[in-house]
Amino acid sequence: MLHPCLRCGACCAYFRVAFHWSEADASLGGVVPPELTETLDPHRLVMRGTQASKPRCVALQGTVGEAAHCGVYEQRPSVCREVQPSWEFGVISLQCDKARVAHGLPVLTPADWPEASGADAA
Ligand code: SF4
Ligand code: SF4
């Protein structure tokens, strides 16, 4: 089964992705590539592109709703790691639903996770 996020990417093109500056400071163990960030305030950075009027993270590769993935997946900020797709772990995710609806995509349902639900993978 292709993971639904790999046909989506909506949340990476909807929210302002803000996080503490230390996440992009290698001397403090940060892994986010600093060149992909910009300053939001004295304490926070954002992923470039995500505070635009039509947000799209600079690290997002592909086309939203068709084929998309994070170009810095292993180095993505903590806030990205916290977003869960609806129903992957048995509960809805308001962030996921909101982003998908904004991009004209249907919200995920338990049927999108046939391996978890035990249904046949068509
Ligand atoms: S978490 Fe939801 S909105 Fe984000 S890429 Fe996955 S399916 Fe799309
Ligand atoms: S860093 Fe990756 S996961 Fe986070 S918003 Fe950008 S493309 Fe999405």
C-alpha cells in the first residue's frame, strides 16, 4: 500500500511551520537545514515558503494531491513529526483533515488504512 501522505502533501502547503531556532543549530544537535529556514521572531524559525499567503514549504517535492514527499524527511522539524494522518493510528487528525479539505482532497477514513483495519487491500 502506498502511504496516503505520498499522494498528498497538503499539510506541507497549508500551515506555517514554526519551531525553536535550536532545531536548526547543529552545535546544539539541531538537524533542520538552516538554509531552508527564515526568522519568524527572536525565538522561532519557519520553514521557508510557509508564511506566504499561499504557503508551500520549500522542502516539499512533487504535486499536492498527486505525488508529494518531504525532501528533508530525516531532518524535518519537530512540528512536522507531530502531524499524524487521520486514522493511521485510529483517530482523526484535525490538522490533516483541515489541510486536505483546503486543497480539495477528501479527508482520510479508516478505509485508507486497510492493513490497520484488517480490510482487504484492493
Ligand atoms: S498528514 Fe494528512 S495532510 Fe499531511 S501529507 Fe499526510 S495525508 Fe496529507
Ligand atoms: S519540512 Fe518536510 S514535512 Fe515539514 S512542512 Fe516541509 S516538506 Fe513538509
